[in-house]
Amino acid sequence: MRIVCPFCGERELGEFTYLGDAKPQRPAADAGEDAIYDYVYLRDNIAGPMSEHWYHGGGCRAWLKVTRNTLTHEISSVEPAAGAGAAKVGA
Amino acid sequence: MAEFSWDIRSPLDRALVAGPYGARGEDGVTLIEIRNFDLVQVMTRRGAAGEMAKAAQARFGVAAPETPKAVSAGDATLIWSGPDQFLVLSKGGRHTMEALAPVFAGSASLSDQSHARALISVSGDKARAMLAKLSSIDLHPDVFGVGAAAATSMDHTSVTLWRGKDRNAQAVFNVLVFATFAESLWHTMLDSAAEYGVTISHSEDLV
């Protein structure tokens, strides 16, 4: 499997580290115990396209948001995670 | 208190043995360790990319690299090392932390890497064949020309790789590696290059 880093180009899997599901959003502080439990512990076991965080630690050290099909490993999009690259995102 | 003076030595001081290595009568790969350089990491602060770019242009007379490449700026080389960051490689104390701090005050954070990295220059007829064993980067001249750069890994070790100016009509690949991993990568490089015959030396001059 290869990932096309938006900063470096196509690179082998060994340069990347998998973090996990990119979908969960931290709930508001007053959201209640159920929402926090859901955010911290509960994950969907997706068979199909899934949004994931990957870290290009063996390269440019940017965090990436990758959409990968968990059935085929086909990657349909790769974009910088929020804050990766001061000029490009979240400036 | 006893006087103590730091003895500055290359991380390859022990491992590097100048002279021929590997296959006899062949001279396929030349490995030169470059010693005593100044290396400063420049990381743009959030929202200050424009200001940083202006400061770099004014200081070096060239635009700082925004994509993986190495830019020659007379007495310094600016090497892309990640989004909104690059390394300033120079000799002779002209672009040290102290010299660059006022230049990038407010627009970038600096980190002195002069003694944190080892710099190895790889050239020779078989340089690409030898590097192909260590790197998954396509080093074909059509793809990786003079000035091309990559933040990548060799033998599970993060390196900054770039192609410098040709020497004796041959491609020169420069590898910056973390000082504490330098000896390990050096031995791996020797193993990879042995079959082609290696000429080993060290130099004080940037190439």
C-alpha cells in the first residue's frame, strides 16, 4: 500500500503511522457523560470507505486525513489534517 | 571545579575509515562525510508564512523552498524539510542561529541542528544502484534532477535527501541523518556499496 502525501508525493507505507478514525469530534464540555463515552470508546467497524488519520513520521512529519476503503485498501483522498502546515491549513 | 572542555567530534569519527572499501579494483561509489557545518531548522509560525518568505528572500536573495527541493543561495543551501519548514546549511559561521535569529524574529522558530546531524555525500557510477537498496525514492535523473529533495526514510531512519550540483559530471546525493543514527546508517551504506567498490573520505567543504 502507498499513500500520496500532499506535501511529499507517493510514498511507501513504512514511512507512515496509523492513528485511527478521523470522524469522532470532541464533544462540548457540557455535552454529558454519554457523549464523552461515545467519543472516547465507541468506534464504528466500517467495511468500506473510512476517514482515518495517518502520520508521515518517516518523511515530512505532517498529519494527514486519508479516506481508505477498508475492504480494498483503495485510497480515494489524502489531505493535510487541520493544522498541518502553517500556511496551507488553519492559518 | 575542574576545567572541562568539550571536544567536538563527528558522529562518524570512529566508524569512518578513509580509503578503499569493498570490491577491489572497482570504484563505483564515493562516500564523503562533510564535517563542521552550520545547520539551522526554520519553522514558519502559524499565519506568518508571508512574513517568513519576505525575510528569507531578503536574507538569502532567493525564495525559500515551498516544495521538496534544495535551493542554492550562494553561501547557503536552503533544503525543504516539511510543510512550512526548511533547513539552512552553510559553512564558516555566516548563517548560524545567532545570525538568523534577528532575521526571522516573529515569523519563524529556529532550532540549531549543526551538531545534531551527520552529512554524507554519495556519488560515483553506482551511487543510484547503491541508494536504490536503501531508499524507495525514484532517483532517475528524469525525476530526481539537480536540486530535487525528499524528506524520507532509509533503513527505517529519517533522512533529508537532496541532489546537489554534479561533480565531475556525476550526480551527487546528499544525506542528512540524525547524529545518533549516523553510525548505523553508515554501516548499512557500506554494506550496500561494498560490491561496487567504495572510496571513503571526509571533507570540511560543502559540495
